[in-house]
Amino acid sequence: MLGKFGDMMGKLQEMKQKADEIKLKLDDTIIKTEGAGGDIVIEITGNKKIKSLTIASALQHGDKDELEEQLTVTLNKAIEAADKLNEQEMKKAAGGMLPGL
């Protein structure tokens, strides 16, 4: 009985270590997302931390509501890309440790 428990604890420790490695990798992975025809550029990590936000000068003097809408759309696009990358990395890691996922 203790042998199976020890094996399970070892697997859990290995899974935690792998999750920590993935988190570090995603912290270093930058996703570049563009919106408003390239006038808005957002760089975000795989862990959804915004690294930079660039707005073309042409948009800075335009309609405030339009700018806010374009920023919202572009931010959501960046977050979706980060979510997808995060999910792919976790599935890849889990597949090696938990067959069938």
C-alpha cells in the first residue's frame, strides 16, 4: 500500500515540477498581436502579462470611443492567443505523464 502511495506522491511532485517549468517557459514566451489594421500592437506573455502596448499616432488623435473599442478587441485577441498557448503547453506536459489526455 505504501509503495503505491509513494509512487503517486512521486508522480504529483513530478507534475508540479513540470507545471513550474511550463510557467517559466510561458513567462519568457512573447505573443505579438495586432489590431486596428496594425495601428495597435500588443505584446503579451504566455501567462497573460502585458509587456508592451503601442498605439500609432494616427489613432491617438481620433475618436476616443473607437480607440477604446479597438484596444478592447486587440487585448481580448492577445489574451485568447495566450490562453491557447497555455492550454497547448499543459496538454503536452500532461500527455507525457497522464496517458489519454
